[in-house]
Amino acid sequence: MEIKVTPAQTNRIRPKDSDLGFGQVFTDHMFVMDYSEGDGWHDPRIEPYHDFSVSPAAMVFHYGQAIFEGLKAYKTPDNNICLFRPRDNFERMNRSAAGMCIPQIDIDFVMDAMKQLIRLEEKWIPQTLGTALYIRPTIIASDPFLGVRASFTYKFFIILSSVGAYYAEGLNPVKIWVSKDHVRAVRGGVGEFKTAGNYAASLIASEKAKKQGYAQVLWLDALERKYIEEVGAMNIFFLIGDELVTPNLTGSILPGITRYSVISLAKRWGMTISERQISIDEVFKAHEDGKLLEVFGSGTAAVISPVGEIRYGDKMILIGDGTPGEISMKFYNALTDIQYGKAEDTENWIEFIE
Ligand SMILES: *Cc1c(COP(=O)(O)O)cnc(C)c1O
């Protein structure tokens, strides 16, 4: 399929790296293609960034049939553009698509389309450490129909956003709040897919946590409300003695690419890494025994996010001394050094855009 390119007539300039924030500054162009039952995915195009015109009856608005991905492009010191494990994102997108009755995409084709779009938007990639070009591939159901079924038509699009350093003042440990009353997802549901409804479902607990001064929600399993699942839009790791533990994927947890990357590095470094059930009680007990050394979240936006405090009902524990732990920093540095082209890509995670 030939991608039709319509250049934008604009000379907008990218804000200063320190003014970027996250997910607010969009670039000049976007990639779009449409799906219909007879034609499959068709009419791929790169167009000036613009608002869509869609029916208010479009199924995505009513029944939430929508999936997305999040990944980043980085500029290396020698001005190359690289992507971190991009194919893994599109493979996950196809798993999300299958789970939400959305048609599959051709991974090679969308990889090429994304690269072509990024090349066109090169000036929007900031270069200081911690900044990046955030990439948001999305698919929405577009049938104008008020009835519950899978849509027959869809829109796939990729938008790009120049993003600032997630930690403007360095890597400060975050405070997290364990949700007792609300759950994010249930085994057998759609928690393992990056689908819009999961985020809508998470808002009420997030609001409650924020009101109490906590940055993120730590989710427990929906059945027993005992086992840890993940935190906000990140996976979570606990360093207990010399064992690094992360919850095993049970179907209600989003399989993070950063999570897989942390597990691979931990193995390469000879650490004891377990993907297993871990209860909130075990975490508090480990803390009591002086064995809970570090806790951190992992995800594309923040890469590694050290946790400094966990509140669970009327119990609260502090982890570390208010600064990021040594192992959290080791993962953060190793991952960002690979992403920014400052260290050898020993795991073959980087894909350059020629
Ligand atoms: C995207 C996401 C993650 C992290 O996945 P990465 O691929 O590492 O960015 C974790 N949890 C949720 C709920 C997510 O949406």
C-alpha cells in the first residue's frame, strides 16, 4: 500500500525542552488509515495534524471499543533516531486488537508508516536526557451505530508528542496508595489489553489517592483483594532481600515492555528474579523484617519510578531514605543509556530510523 503524504503548511517551532511537559505538544503531521470489511485496512496517509470529523454515534464514544500503544523515539548524541523495542508494541497492539474484536494490523506496514512519519517530524524530537518523542498509535471503532456489537469500520492513527523529562527535578520516589475498595481489572476481563475502558475504570481510585496526597494507585487482584497487580500505568517490582519480585501475568495485568526489559537485565546481571504472586501482606511483613529494600514501577513514560511510601488502609510504610534506591537507579541508568544510544545495545532492543 502506498502512503499518500500531504505536507503541512506551517513553521511552528518546538517549545524549549524544559517547557514540554508530557503529552501536550503535538507535531505537525499524523498518520491515518481506515478499515472496512470489504477493503480491509486502506487509504493510508500522512496528513497535517487535524481534528477528526466523526459521527456522534461512532461506536467508540458509546461502547469504548478502542485500543492504543505508547512508545518513544530518542535522538542519540550523534543525531541518530532510535526506537526502543517498537515491534513489541505493535505485537501487543495486535493482541489487544484480538481481545477487543478489532481487526489485526500488518506490523511491517505500520512500522514503516511510523518510521516515515517520525522522519518527517525529526525537528520535534528533543535531545536532552529524559526527553523524547512519544508515539501514540491508536485504533477506534467508527461505525455510526447505537447497538452493542463489534464495529465494522475502524480508524487507525499515529500521533506524536514531544515530551519533556518525566522527572523535572530528578528521580524522586513517589508515594503510592493501595486501593481497597476499587479494582482495575479482573482475570478473564480485559486488563491485559491496552484498551480505553481500563483507564476510565481507574479514575475514581486515582482521584481518591490524589486527594490524600498519593501520586499513584497500587492495584490488588479483584478476587481476593490480596495480591499485587500493578501501579497506575506501570508494572511493579519489589526487592526483598536479594530476590527481585514482580507479579506474574495472570490476565488482569498489562504486560509491560519495560517490565520484560527489567526482567531481562536482572537475569543478565545474575540477580534472583521471580515472577510470582506477591501479596500486600508479604510486602508489609518484609518491611517489618527489614527485608524490603526497594520498590519501583516500570513503564515507557517514566522508565523506572522509585516508590518511597506505600499506604494500605491505616498502615503506612516508608521505603529507603527518601532518595531512589541503588538497584532502581541501576535499572534506570541501564535502560536510558541503551535508549539514548549511550551504551551498547546488548539485548538488540534498539531499532534505528534510517
Ligand atoms: C502501558 C502500561 C504499562 C507499561 O507498559 P510499557 O510497555 O512498559 O510502557 C503498565 N500498566 C498499564 C496499565 C499500562 O497501560
